[in-house]
Amino acid sequence: MEQFSTRQNKISRLVQREMAEILLKINKSKYTGKLITVTVVRVTKDLGIARIYLSIFPSEFGDEILSDLKLQGKQIRGELGRKVGKSLRVIPELEFYIDDSLDYIDNIDKLLKS
């Protein structure tokens, strides 16, 4: 398992908190009735890339929302830069992924019950 530095962990938490706010704003205007949660943010050792894992409910909209967020990546990164610019020298590139761990847990739960 990869070990993260204290700095990486601090930046991950900062990016996660701010991304949750940014996505909440986007969600209110664009994806009403859908729940987008930032589950995990992992920052690379050089702090250049932030991998953002999202849980999207209902999950059938996941791919559509994910591709839309990837298209808006530059604007979202700009918004993140405005929010954390005083704390970070370099704003990391953003990569979005679906966190399907809840679906996986749900599936295991169904299998155990049957």
C-alpha cells in the first residue's frame, strides 16, 4: 500500500473539502435530484495531480456526470485555484473517477442475503 506524506494528506483534505463545495454549487444548478459526494482525494507525490473519487447517486447517471465534469475540468480547477490559491503554490491537475465501492458493498450484501 502506498504511503502518503503529511503534506499530501493535508492537501488531499483541503482539495476534498473545497471540491465538495464546488460540486454542491454545480449540483444545485445542473444535476438537481442527484447526489454527488467526494469520497476520496489522492494527491500524487509531486502534488501535481489530484485524483478525485466521486460517489454518484443514482449510480446510473454516474458515467454521464463524470464525463460532463471532465469536460468542465479547467473551469473547476480555476474555481479551486480561486478558493485555495493562498494555501497552495501550484493548483493540481484534476482527474475524476467513479468510486464504486458503495455499489460493490451493496452487491456483496445482496449475495450474502441470497
